Amino acid sequence: MKRLRKPGILILLLIMATCAGAAEIKYAYKKGSTYSYRYTQSTSSKSKAFTVSTAESSPPVSYDFSVKSIDFQDGAFILDVGDKAATYRRYIRENGEIKGAPAEAGQGIPFFLTFPEGDWKVAEKRQVRKSLSLGNKDVMAIWSLLLKSVDNEKGLAEILFTANLSLPEDQLRQKGFSLKGRVVFNMLEGVIHQADWQTTYKFNFSNKAFAITRNLWVFEKQSSHTLAMTGIQE
């Protein structure tokens, strides 16, 4: 019997270590609670036409908004998102997938990140297909998510994410878009605690003649976004 104890203890420790290094990240909005956030955005751009280069930048712009949890029905949270000026309703599944949103949802409010379902191990990468709004168009993108760390004492999980998508282009026009960032998720409350992400858009217009390609115009825009929770009112 004594010989069997060590293997049993080792198996138990292995199971405990595996569970400690895994988490299920899902939203858990509490009915009747209001979650307050501050969103900040700053942009910069640069362009070059022939030999003339220009650069512009705008100071950070911030505004406050709230997410009010109305109810949970048919597998989705009913949320009212907005501020004093305007509010719209969204239906969000526990993994963050948008089940329904009115056309007037707008572009100003930050997105709800979609998480993979089930247990998620630390240092494990997952991929999620989700559309990304670019201007007035929705483009399907592949989101890569990495669970970087889990702090069980504080109830926080840090997640890194990137989005890859293809934009239409031809021999004269080349386009590129990239998105990357991080999210700190409050597992105790089941909501995003903080998020930071950056987007870069590039557009290159060139002229090709006699097998020689010349860049006529190049434009690049970078945007930095910050989302921070400022309070919870029950």
C-alpha cells in the first residue's frame, strides 16, 4: 500500500497543477448592475506623395460610458450600452459573441472581445472567427488569443490578442491592417477590467510601367485605444 501512495500523490499534484494553470473566461454580468468605463483614443498619421512627407497627430480624446445589465434570457445577456447622449441594446453570449445588435449600434463604443469556450490553459493559443468593423464594412477576421497569465488571488486573467484579415488590393493599390492588444479580465465579476489595443492601417498607391514600380502615394494611420473600468454599481 505504501508503494502506491507516491504515484497517487504525483497524479493528484499533476491534476492540481493542470487545474491551477487553466481558467474558463466568460462574461457574467449581474442583473441590475451597471458597469462604468472610460474609453480613450489617440491617433496619428503620416503620408508621402512623391518626395513630400507630412505627419499629423491628435491629442487623446476620452469619454465615459456604462454597460447596464438588464437580464439574461435565451443564453444571452441583455445589455444597454451608452451614455447620457445615446444608448443602444446588445445581446451578448457568455463567451462574448454578439447574438443581436441593432443597426444603430455605432462605431464609437469599444468591441466585446469573444473568448474561446471551455477551460483555457495558460500559454495556450486559441483562434476565434469574428467580423471586424472597418468604416461602414464588416470584414471577417481571424482572432488569435493567448492566455498569458492567471492570478487566482486577485481573480484576474491577462489575455493577449491579434487580428488578421485580408483587404482587397490590386497591382496599383495595396492595403494592410493590423490589430494587437491585451485584456485584463476580472474573473470574479465576469467582465473586462482593462484593455489596451493598437490598430495600424496602410494604403499604398503605386504606378507600374515597363516592369518598374514607383510609389506615388503612401498613407499610414495608427490609433491607440485604452479601456478602463471606473466602477460597478449594483
